[in-house]
Amino acid sequence: MIRTTVLQVNFNCVLCKKFVLQAISRREGIDSVTIKIEQRKLVVVGTVRPEFLVKEIRKIGKEVEIIEVTEHRENSDRQAAATTPTNDENGGEGDNGNNNNVRQLPRMCRECQTRTSGVEIGCRPYWS
């Protein structure tokens, strides 16, 4: 059964987002991951259980809350994907500027006050 899970996660810096993505992307059964930074939401589509996602995100020291879980039948998703055109007027490239990840996160984490230059690890509260 394919599920769409919406989680509320506290993203404080660029590396927080990166660590959350790394933590959940190790698992098989995830079809897609979408981050809505301004709403602080993480949308995961796949067969993975929501409890697993919460457990993995909490392991890296982030607060997480399940907002919504909806289940879909696999056949209806496949039929919808088959009937939906995949190319847009731009030849299938881009998403016409509707990207929710456009806003940049700060390079300094407010939680741990660590400046993240790309060399340092960044915000991992359990290392403090």
C-alpha cells in the first residue's frame, strides 16, 4: 500500500535539511521526498511506515510530528501516472517556478549557533 506521509520537521539550517534527507533516504520503499521549507513540512510518498520516518528523524536530534497520512491504492496511482502527461510546454524541464525549495536556509543554525561553511558538521544537537 502506497502512503503519502506529511511530517512537520524543524529545519534550522542548510545542513539540518541535508541530514534529514540522508536519514530517511537510506530506507527502501520511498518513492519521492518533497520539502516545503516555508511550511516546515516534509512529504514522503512510498510504502515506508510513518513510524519509521519519525524514528529515523529523531535519531539525528530533530523534532518531528506526523501531520497527515493518506493511503493510496497502487493501481489507481499507476493509472493516474499513465494518463498524466509528463512533458510540459518547456519540453519536460523545470517546474515552471513552482519550487517550494527556492527560499534558501541560513548558513548559521539558530539552534546551536554554529557557522556552517561547508567544512564543519553544522547542527547536530546530540554532539554538543
